[in-house]
Amino acid sequence: MDSLVTIQTTADPTLFPLLRKMAAAAARSFGASMLEAADVELSVGEALANVYLHAYGGRPGPEHAPGPDQRRD
């Protein structure tokens, strides 16, 4: 079964703990082990921090990020 989870929010660091936990919970619901879910949580946290710091210069970013078909390379 293919599954997709999408969450749209601003790049606000006060939301990062919740988003990390949500990603870990989603991983567990799709069958990941506790260790794998912890890896997902860590990876999501690192990705969120990178977006916040590098894409938005340490300021909250926009509410909408472009989808795969809307990205500019």
C-alpha cells in the first residue's frame, strides 16, 4: 500500500518538536521500528533546522512551499 503524509506549516522553530514527533509517529504507523522512527525524527529535525537557517535566514518562512512540479532548480 502506498501512503503519503503531507504537512504544511511555516518554518517556525517553536513547531519543530511537534513536527519531529509527528514524523516519528507516522514512521511507526507505517511499520518502522523504534530505532528507525528515532532516525526519522532526527533526520526531520535536521532538515527543519536547515530550512530555517539556510532558506529563510533564521526567520520563519512562508506557509506554502512549492510542490515537486513547482520547484525551480
